[in-house]
Amino acid sequence: MLGSHAMAIISNANNGLATPAGITVGTKAGDLYKIYGHPERYYVNSRGRDLIYLRDEHSYCGISFKLINGIISEICVFEQP
């Protein structure tokens, strides 16, 4: 946190937190693509794939989803000042 400003909120458990469109940890990747389309950026690593959706092309605000075996294992809403 920077002062009273949250920089990121991360959920890595199916704990009831969801995006406004209903995406939660445990959602299948196919359902994510149907709702959000293809990400602006993605990264592949040894543990899976990180999909990043930005608010707009000039923004550092957005939401990312970590996929492991085609299932969302983490959701991160972020802002980089």
C-alpha cells in the first residue's frame, strides 16, 4: 500500500470474491475467454500462464488471471502509479 491507496488485491482461493462478470478462482479458462476475450498481454512460465487485461492501452491498471492446467488459480486487480 502507498498511504491509503491499495496497489493490488490478490485472491488465490475460491473464497467468494469474484469479478463483476462472475469470474472466480476455479473458473475454467474457456469461460474467462468467453467473457473477457483475449488478453492484452500474457506471460508463460513453468507454473502456467498469466493473462493480463488492462483498463485501456495507456493504463497500468487492470486485472490479471493466473492459469494452471486451464483453471484460474489466482486473480489480481492492480494499479501501478
